Amino acid sequence: MKRKTLYFFAWCLLLLSSCTAKDARQASYDDVVRYCDGKIHLTMSQMSCHDSMPRNLQGDATAWNLRANTPMEWCSGFWDGCLWYDYALTGDTDVLQAATETASSMLYLSNAPLFDHDLGFLTITSLLNGYRLSPDSLTQSVYREALLSCADSLALLFNPKVGTLLSWPRNVEIFGGHNTIMDNMINLELLFWAAAETGRQDLFEMAVSHADTTMAYHFRPDGTCYHVAVYDPQSGAHLRNCTHQGYADESVWARGQAWAIYGYTMVYRYTHAERHLLMAEKAADAYLRLLNAQTGVSHEPSASSDYVPYWDFCDPAIPNAPKDASAACVVMSALLELQQYADEAKADEYKKAIDKTFASLVADYRTADTCPAILAHSTGHHPAGSEIDYSIIYADYYFLEALYRMKIR
């Protein structure tokens, strides 16, 4: 009898400790949501119009550097996406109003001349999130029509001989052919979504062709990816691989690897094809393998526990190279979806990576109270000397998306 009583009390203590740990995690999550909401409101208080959008800031600056809201500014949609996710997390009607007003400023894209592949980034982050998260059916209808028009525009970049979308029409001569960058995987969602909405098989087949061709020519055997693949626009032959934003052609640019993980996870959501799931997992496993090796190197800001990658895994300046919080945020958001599709063992591995990434970002990458950005220490275009160790709006966007995915999973 005494033994049974001891077992009972031991079980109660175990249950209590488990509940306490769960409550602590919930409190931490809620605290982070409140922190982010405060940053959103601080930015809202500084926005006087929608002609320009937040892009970046350095250190603990008290205001964003703004960029003109044009098709040439690929980051214009991320601020609206931040608003939509903050509204989804908090239910704040002031944020909803700001998100709706900002989305209205993006509707011009449905009639604007096509500039490049970033039309997907511009509209997925703003209008597609608005379509999914707005509580107003009339507003959703307006977004839907604009998105379908933009999908038709994006499809104009598809070269059937190559099998992919052209990323940068302005850079064909520079690269010596039809260039496709890994970032372009994200834009496929606009085509997949439009195909699902309308039954347009041609849009679906374009997106699948792009994903499959990229699988064939953009990856190394170990699952790491090149940034750029160049093809002959007439014959469709693959010519070469190179980088534009990484350290070197054969290096592993962290955000490029992040785009690969996120892109193929999204593709699998629409195709349910095992090859796309396996590619997402292979890209994720390569990233985590490199990241786990990195954590054994002493570096700032928090020694070997930091689970945020250097901007390029192969930069010889490591451990004195800059970090890229944006890459960590993209991967964290992607893994939150990918773990739902993976088997139990991989899902557990991805969950541990999510937890480590979240802990690192919350512990070491938050900004000062007077700074409107959520996260610091991202790297934009290192070879060009641009946005090195900055807060960048897309890091905040994917961090908020990750918080939203944590909420709904």
C-alpha cells in the first residue's frame, strides 16, 4: 500500500512538472507575440502613407529605411504580410484596418507591367495573406481577382523549352542565358494557388515543371543548392550554375538553402508528390547538418548555442562572419509545415531544430524597445556590401509567419 501511495505521489509530481513546463512555454510564446505586436504598432505609428514601405534599419535605429512601393522593390509586400499575421495572432482591429489599407496600395500590381519573378513575393505576402486572413468576403473577392491577374502575368516568364520561369529578364546578358534563382521557388505558390482556384491545369503544370527542373539542375548530391542556374533559352539546355548573393559559386548561401526548404515544402502541399517531399527533406537535412556543425564553432552573440546560420556556411571568415536571422526565420517557418508531412523520426528532428532556432532568435536577436524592427542581425546582399548586419523586413515577416503556424498547428 505504501509503495502504491509513493507511486501515486511521484506520478502527480511528474504531471505537475509537465504542466508547469507547458505553461512556461505558453507564457514564453505569448510574451513573444506581445513583443512583436508592440513592434508592429510602433511601425504603424510611423507610417504616414503607403507610397513607401519598410525595408531595413541598422543597429537600434528608431525608424525604418523606406523604399518606394513599386514592382522593382521586391520587399514591398512584406510589411502588409506582417500586418496580416499580427492581426491573425492578436485580433486587433486597428491592425486589420492597417493591413487592409496597405493591401489596397498593392492592388495596382494587377495592372502593372511585369518586371520580374518577384511579382510572386509582392503579392503572396500581401494580397494572398489578405485573401486568407481578411474576415470580409468582399475584400477577399477584390484580392482574389487581383491575384488571378498577377498569376497570369507571372506565367509570362515561363519558358517551355527550359521548363522554368525566368527570374531576371534584365540580367539575361549578364548571366549569359535564361536565369533561374532558388528564390523563385517561393513565387510558384501564386501559380499553384491560382490553378487550385480556377482549375487552370496550365498554371499547375508550369509550377510543377519549374520545381522538377530546379530539382534536376539546382542541387548538389548532398542536398545543398546553387543560387543560380543558367539555361540556353532556345534549346533549353542547362549551361552552368553560379551564385549572385553567396560567397562563391560552390558555397552554400544560407538564405538560398532556406528558400529551397520552404519552396519544396510548399510545392508538396499542392502536389502531394513524394519526390517533392523528399527534396524538401533532403534540403532541410543538408541545412541542419551544416548548422549543427556550425554550433561547434565559437562565435557571437551567444557562443556555441546560437542556432542561427552565418550568411554563407562556407565563408572563410567564420566565426567572424555576419549572421543571417532572415534565413533562420524562413527555415523555422518551413519546418513548422514540413514536420506535418514527415515521418515521426524526422518530425521530431525538425521540432528540435524549430525549438532551438526559436530560442536563439528570442534570446539574442530581439531589438531595443525604441527600435520598430522585431529582429536584428540579418544579411541581405553580402557580395554587394548591402544590408550586412541589418534588421530586414522579411526576417520579421517569416518570424511572424512562424508564430502564426505555431498557433494553428
